[in-house]
Amino acid sequence: MLPYDSLEGAELALGRNFTVAERFWFSYSAHKSDYILYTHNCLFVFLVFSLVPLPWALVELYWFDAVDRFKLQPRVKRSFPELFKCYKDVLHQFIFVVAPLIAVSFPVLE
């Protein structure tokens, strides 16, 4: 929980007015427990697992010849079903390993 009871008190402690994003986050998180806010990390990690490999997957699918020299195995070409299966496997691991680990590890970090 935040140590400030009001938006004005938080702005006074900061020494400036909040931005729109900061005001939104304060109004959202002011009365939520630390554990609930900590579990938001699961969403951020999910976005990283999903969005970071996307550019390389698109390059892999449309196979730009300019990137062949950067690949360890340039003759290996992946199809859409293979890439989708890999994505599903990663999300399966995320759901059954990473998400519970994030949820359970909070008391250790506190």
C-alpha cells in the first residue's frame, strides 16, 4: 500500500503535480495490497514473453535473405505451425511454472 492517503499528499511529497499516467496509477493502486500489485508482474512478464520474440518470428516466417548470415543454421526454415507450437509450449511453461513462481515468491521478497 502507498504511504499517502490522498493524491494531494503524494504530490506534495513529490514536490510537483502528477502526470496523467501517475494520477491514473495512484487512483488505481492507492488502496490495493502490495501482493495484488506484485502479481501485476505476471502480466508484464507475459507481455515480454509474447511481444519480444514477435519481430524475429515475423522475420522467420517471411524469411528475409539478409538475415541468413546472422542465423546459426541458415538452411533451417520454420513453418507457421512450428512457430505456433513453440509459442504454445512457451506459454504452457509460463502458465505452469513462471506464474505460480511469481505468485508464491512474494512472501520471500517481503
